[in-house]
Amino acid sequence: MNVRGVRLYGVKDIRLEEFDLPEIKEDEILLKVICNGIAMSTLKEITLAQRHLRVPKNIHTNPILIGHEFSGIIEKVGKKWKDDYHEGERFVIVPEIPGQIESPGYSYKYFGGAATYCIIPGDIIEKGCLISYEGDSFYEPAMAQALYSIVGSFHSNYHTIPGSHEHILGIREGGNTIILGGCGPMGIMAIRYVLQMKKKPRRLVITDTNEERIEKVRKLITVQEARRNGVELYYINPSMLTDPVPALLAITLEKGYDDVFVYAPPKNVAEIGNRIMAMDGCMNIYAATADKKYRAGMNIYGSHYLKTKLIGSSGGLRSDMEEALEIIDNKKINPAIGITHIGGIDAVVDTTLYLKKMQGEKKIIYNHINMPLTAIEDFRKLEKNNPVFGQLADACDKHGGFWNKEAEDILLANF
């Protein structure tokens, strides 16, 4: 079967190509990929290439498919799975596979999201990483793969029980939580996730050094809305302070933060997070760089006497994905909030290579169309050359300027 896909051959060497997929084996399933999100972690992947932990060493001669935030339709089912999965069903993938470092979009020749079709191996299906999806859109389950890693990070934090060696999993209820670098698309979903949690923190602080992004998120998720949900929400720009630590600690009445999430990779961000931890605080390194020798200064004294903990999280469990899908299906979080650009498969290479330099937030790709990466806010002015963009603009205007199923249907029908 001839397909189109973007494959990694070496450092920042990704190519949109046509190639043949083999016939699926009886324990495999052929997936038709409709939507694929462009993730910052993929940029780190292609920057490191074969030096990345998940990427094979022989990609120069055996390239792998990139893309791990994807959804679509089950196209063909191997004999082994005929009773469990059915052709025409929609699917979502759990990217982190239990018991191994290899994952879709990093490690497999035929299993990745930046392709028109791909094959999911039988052992991955056996590990529960293919989920049938009953929703009616494609962008929502693709974005759920971003949300699930946020869900996983909040479940990864833990705290001690006085007088016991047992741990309480999750963030501290009624405590102080901070998301450093939290005004990007992942941070926005994290804020929304906190506000809909049953066991919420008392205070949630969001920092970002980009004032424009802060103001955008402040209007999108107001302190009044947070207060209605039982959370005191603060937005802080640390770049406007000589030393942000005293100001951040003052918000907690000098107690410090029980849960610190690092959503930006510069090492000074992690160092600030380490300085503001409370007794028994837990800091989660959610964002990292492509530098495998990356280091930051940590307060070892605090770990010894104050029981502070440093952990990291990447991806999550099937249960985290199921929670993310439930949140989206119940309209507790609109995953389109962070989406700013739409494109076709011909936009994947440049979008991935220059992701850091691009304006806007989340970029999503529809693999079965050709279309330059286009900002949603530009749809209206493109209408004069192509009336379909006027239809897309109308559909987004009806949904507060956000991407939506109506717009997705128009796109897929006309491109």
C-alpha cells in the first residue's frame, strides 16, 4: 500500500515521502490517520535524532515515522483482533507503552502519526495502547494525547504521610500549586484541568515571561472563574522582578509551594521552582531541552531536611488517557483553546523544524489534505481568494474563534 508520511533520517533531517506499507500481519491493525498534532517534544526528537533515548541508531538507513499525537479511523483489522476492533471505528493511541522506552513517532518504521496510514504492532495492542473512540471529531482525540500527559503529571506528584512511609499520590488538596512557564497551550490545558479537579489546591499560580501571552490567558481563564471553582488564581511575570522568589513566596504567606510544575525548559525556571518549595513539596520537571547534559542547581539541604522531592513525567498511563477523553467528552475542557494553526501533510516538515520560531500556539495537521500552515485568525482575509476560508471563518466565529467540529468537517470536505 502506497502512503505519504514524514520520516526521520538524522539530525533535523525529516522528509515528506511516498513509500509502501507492507500487508498487516494477523496480530496488527492498519490505521488511517486523519489528524496529527505537532508537539514540541518532536522538535527535541529530531534535534537529537539517534542520540534520543527513544530513537533507533540506524535511522539513516531505516528511517522512522514521526508524530505521536494522532487520531483517525481503523482501516483494517488483523485476524487476532476481529472480535475487539472493527473497521470504521475511530481510535486514539496511548503514546507511552508500558514496560518499554520505544513509542510511536519515535521508534517505529511504520507506526507514527505524520502519515496517511500506519500500522500498530500486535504487542502494543496487547498492552492496551489502542483505544476505540466514540466521539465525532478527530482533533479532540488528537489533543487528548496532549492532555493525557498533563493528567499523568498531576497524578505523578506525591506527598508523605506523617508517621508513615506511605505516600499520598497527586497534588496536595487545599495546598499551593504553581505552574512555571504556564501560559503556552499545555499550560492552558493544565489550568483548566486544575479547575475541574475534585481535589483542588487552594492557590494556583501561573508564571510566564511573555506579557502578551499572560494577558491572553488571563482573559481566557479569569481569576473570577477560578474563584467560582474554589481556587485563588494568580498570574505573575517573573521577568518584571529582580528576584521573583520573594514575591512568589509572599502569595503563599511564606509557606512555599506543595506542588511545582516546570513547563518551560530554561534551567533558571527549575532553579526558581526548587527555591520556592514547601516542606514535603514535590517538583515535577514536565518540560526539558534537547541537551542530554542539561543540569540545574538544586537545594540538597532542602531535600534532606524539608523532604522536598524532584521528579519528572513524560506521557502517562491508559487510565490517564481515559480520564482525558472523559474530560473532553463531558465538555469540562475545550481542547481547541490552544489551537491556533491548521495545515495539511505538506506543512509538517517546516512546521516541525521551525516550531520554536513560529507565532501562535498549537498547530494541528490533517494528513489527507495539502494545505499550507494557516492561522485561524487569517481565515477571513483569505476568503477573497478561496471562499472555503470564509466558511471556516464563519464556523470558528460561531465557536468563539476556536477550532471546532463544524470547521473540521468543512476542511475535510473541501480540501
